[in-house]
Amino acid sequence: MRRSAFNVQGVSHILRRLRPTSPAAICAFALAGLLLVAGCGKKGPLVPPEAFAPGAVATLAVEQKGDRFFVSWEAPTRDAGGRPLKDLAGFRLYRRPVLPPGEDCEECPTAYRLVKTVDLDYLRDVTVYGNRYVVPDAGVENGTTYQYKVIAFRKDGSESAPSNRARRLKVAAPPAPRLTAASTPTGILLRWEPARTPGADFAGYDLYRRRGDDLGTLVLLTPTPVKEQRYEDREVERGVTYFYTVREVTGADGQLVEGAASNEASGALTAPSD
């Protein structure tokens, strides 16, 4: 930035003509100081407003359980400029049907529709596991592929860039098996009967467990689907009642699909025999 002639030459000329002890000189000296400071001060680069918006979500994913999709993502922890994110207020989840090649248009204004606004102060129908948010979506039809994106927003209304895209084909889910549980001194033995004869797309069964009425303890016991129709859970504590459900798993469009949840069965360790 160039200094004006008044800043350097004009002020010097005034100071030479005035006595240092006069009131006018004192005012001129003060003015000169302000001008010189303003002219010589260093200024950092301007930060654009969009840099304070939330960083974009990068972990969007979608799974099918029963007849619903479950869309999930982790909340960003930094803003678009890389600073710790403050005042995150929520998310807007969007969905669009994927059309055949030649007809599909993701950038068209009417391609996406708003599925849900997630207000962090009012998490209605939203489950949170640590920093991951899970939203169920029942408005999907068999045979249609859907694509999702999510946008984070702050309390001041600033929005992040759109997230990564997550795509899934909706298929007919397997029906629910029938589950029973038998308590033993060493564990809980679970058996189930499928509601149909497994087909060529059969991948196994997923088994879930929780402790008592605490929904936060719900875990998947089988990291990979099991093919047998029985499972003995030995990782249990005495004095605790456990509740179980099982789902049939099939393969569709290169992805695993969980069927409807079975009835809930409970069990607890029995007293050891003498």
C-alpha cells in the first residue's frame, strides 16, 4: 500500500513550522503518530467467510436393515479453514433416486429432496453412537437405487460443502427368523429357525445382543455372518440378563442386506451345578 504525500511530507512540514510546546504542535505530533502507525502496520491475509463454515462430512454411508435404510455419518470436528469447529447446529440429509444412464442428472435443481433436518438440540428419531449419527429412512422402494448427501450447518446458518455421496439399491429384505435362548452355567445357547429356505444369495445370520434395558449396550456379536442356526454366547457376566435378536443376511448388488429382526429372546447364566 502506498502512503500519501500528506502522511510523510505534509506532517513533517507542519511539525517544522510549529513550536513543540504549543497546543497545536502537540495535536500535530499526535496526528503524525496515528498516521505513521496506520501506514506502517502489518496486516495478515483476509480470511473469507466461507472458511468458518463447517468442514464437509467425509464418512457418509448407508445400510439396509429390514425394509428401511439407515444413513450414518460422523460429525466434522474442524471448519473449512482447518480450525476447531464451533457452534455446530445440525445437518440436512438429502436423497435422490438414481435414474438410468442418459436420464440421470445429479446437478439438476430438483434431483435431491430433503429427507431430514437434524437439529443437535432436538435429536428426534436420530441415534448417536459416539460421534456418528444414524438416521432411518423408510421412504424407499424395492428395485430403486438411491443416493444420499449431507450438509452440516452452524448456528449462524453457514453451511458446509456437500459430503461424499452414498448409494444403495433397495431390495426385498429376508423375513424374520424365530429365535429361542437357553441359559446354561457356562453361557447362553441361541437357536433359530429361518422363515424361508435360504436362496443362492444367502450369506448367513447376524446376531445382536444388549445388556438389560440399556439400548446403548447393543452390539453385533458376529463380525461376519454365521451360517449355522445356533450360537453359544460365552462372553457373559453372572447376574446380568441379556437380550438377543437375529437377522438373516443376503447379498444384493455387491452389498450385504440384513433382513427383518427376529423376536427378542433373553437369557442369563444359571447357577453352576455342584
